[in-house]
Amino acid sequence: MKQLLSESELHGGVDRVAAEISSKYGNNPITVVAIMTGSLIMLADLIRRLNMPVRVSLIRASSYRGGTTSGQLTIKEDMMLDVSDRDVLVVDDIFDTGKTLQAVVGCVQAMNPRTVATCVLLHKEGRQLVDMKPDFAAFQIPDEFVVGYGLDYQDLYRNLPFLAVLEESDIAAVHH
Ligand code: 5GP
Ligand code: MG
């Protein structure tokens, strides 16, 4: 596994987006809607760097059904707070084709929030298939499959404190 971003580089990136988010919202309360499960670590680090009143809501989206290729997208809203008339910040781990973020934003829009903005840890270059792009992104990364800091391969590697590029030998090493 090849390290792409170290733990301290990741923390520096989260510091940067937290500062941008703080300057956008000031002391206005926000509701962070985190897309589970990949954004879990980013969420925990990000909200501790925000000083306005923050509510945390979870939404589930899954597109990778046990591999590195995209499958059918499923969104589950059973862990959502009421966001009507709220300023919402949707947080995800990575913006790849953009389909997940676009679908989740559409879903949140239907709940009548006051505003919706988007924030991702990683923006994969040259993969976008949608018109939107995230309002906040901590890092641009090349088109490679990455794991760690919340991102998984077959539900593993989320606990790595750094971000790594998954290599062929790592894929072969995953047993069930
Ligand atoms: P999109 O819908 O933008 O194509 O993909 C976004 C979702 O796909 C992310 O929330 C993430 O779960 C998954 N994904 C995309 N690229 C990667 C990657 O390089 N590594 C991992 N682990 N997941 C990815
Ligand atoms: Mg995800």
C-alpha cells in the first residue's frame, strides 16, 4: 500500500476546510449531514474544528457493493434530523463521479432546508459525470482507488490514520 496523504497532511486539510466553512457561516448554526460510512473520520475531525452551533445528522448512501467499481446507488434517510429551514452542510469522503453527492443533495433539497452546501475531503480529478462540484474540498487527488481515514475496500482499511492507494497485492490479500 502506497501512502498518499499522511495523518498530519490530512489534519492540515481538515483545518483548511474548517476555516473556510467558519468564514462562510460565521456564528450561524448549521446542520452537518454526513454521508455514511466513508465520511465518519472526516466528520469527527471536522466538527471539532467548528465553533458555531452544529447539529449532526447522518444519511446513508452506498454505491460500491464490495469492490472498486460503482454499482447501484441506495440512499437511506432513517437517521436524518429534520432539516427544514436549516442551513445544511453535506459532508462526504470523496467526490468521484459526483453521482452520490448529487443524489444526496437532491434528497436533502426535498426536505426544504434554507440552504445546502457541500464539503468533501477528497476530489478525484477528471472523473466528474455531473454538473455540480463541491463547495469545499480539502484535497485534489489523482484517479486512483484510495483507502484509509474512513474510506474502505470491502469494508476494511477505514481505520488507517493515513490515506493510501490500494495496490493489486492489497486486493489479493483481502480474505473474507
Ligand atoms: P461518486 O458517486 O462520486 O462516483 O462516488 C462517491 C462514493 O464512491 C464515495 O462516497 C465513496 O464511497 C466511493 N468512492 C469513490 N472513489 C473511491 C475511492 O477511491 N476509494 C474508496 N474507498 N471509495 C471511493
Ligand atoms: Mg461513500
